[in-house]
Amino acid sequence: MSEKPLPAVVSISVPLRLYSEPPAKEGTGNAPVLLATHGYAMDALQMLGLAKRFAPRSFLLVSIRGPQSAYALGASAEEHKVGFHFGVSPDAEDNRAAHRAAVAAAIEWAGAHGGDPRRVSLAGFSHSCSFNYRIALAPPHGVPFRAVVALCGGVPGEWKEDGASGTPLSKATPVLHISTRQDEWYPSGKVAPYKGRLETRFASAEHLQFDGGHRAPSASFEAIREFLVKNG
């Protein structure tokens, strides 16, 4: 039997679409930035609408459309439903590189459009949460993220121990993790260790649970807003 051939790996440029919402309330200087990253088979416009419900009014919102696409659940030959994502390749480093490049480009864009690149926070839903946690260990712009919010998502799969340390940059970043008790993808038993795994890697970690399935619970929005006002 012949050996499996090794692929040649090259890099290509792909368009990255960003959807933004300017601050509804003006402050002094450039605005703090909230980068929003959506879940699998969602779109950036959905995530922008969600972020507007919990973001402080003084923030510049930038929602990143995942650079990869797929037919969404319920798509058919008669009705095409396309969703986007940040990568599900078995080559995990490819997925992480795509997400990192997308976040770096969004920070650069925000800085050129009235945002303060020293005051960038992340908010992710589902599929993108673990990507956001991982990138917060080594932010692409070399500055600690001001805050990380995760909604109905997970932590990186290799984070199995509570005692592992973060990095000097991540240890300056507080995180808020939101879970729901009836989430079929992230049930209570699975998310129970998250607080311990996060608080050793970040400045602080709070884990709040609410009733509901795999959706962003509206009951959490005020807590998220207060967290971002305090830290962003």
C-alpha cells in the first residue's frame, strides 16, 4: 500500500467582511471597541444585532463574518441557506490561523475608523468562544484585550487542567462566561469546570448560568453590559 501523499501548503488571501455600528453615545477620544464573533452557520449581521442588545452605547461594534462558508441546516436545492464559520478543518492550526488573521484585520480596521486599538474587547457565541479564549493568550496587536465575553460556547479542548497558567497578556484580561442550563451542545456537566480553567489563565473569571437552550439568554445582557462598562 502506498503512503498517503503529503500536501503542499500555500497561503491565499480571501475577502473578510466586517459589519459595524458606530457608538450611539459619544465619549472623549477614540471609542472602545467590541469585536463580535458569531457561531457556526451564523452570519455577522445576526451577531451584530445580538451585540447591540448588550454592548454599552459608547462602544464601536465590529462584527466579523467568518471567512469560511457552508450550507446551513435546512438548506435544500430549492432554498440555499448559507452560514459562515471560522474553520472546522481537522488541521486545527489552519482554523486558528484564519481566526487570528480575521481578528487582526478587524482591529486594524477599527483603529482606522474611530476605535481605540488599546481598548478592544471580544464577544463570541458558541463555535467562536474557544477561538477567542485562545487568541487572548497572545493578542495579534500585542495589547491585552480589555475583556472577553463568551456566550454558550466552550474553552479550548486542550485546557484540561485548572492549574495551568496563562500569559502576561491574558493575565491582564478579565473574562465573563455565559451558559444556559438546557444547552444541548454545552450541558451543565460539561461547562462546570470552566470557571477553574479560566481563572488560572486570566485576570479573573466569572461564570453565570441562565435558563434556556443553545441561544444567548436575554437575562444575561445587563450583566454583560455592566461587565463591559467596568472593564472595556
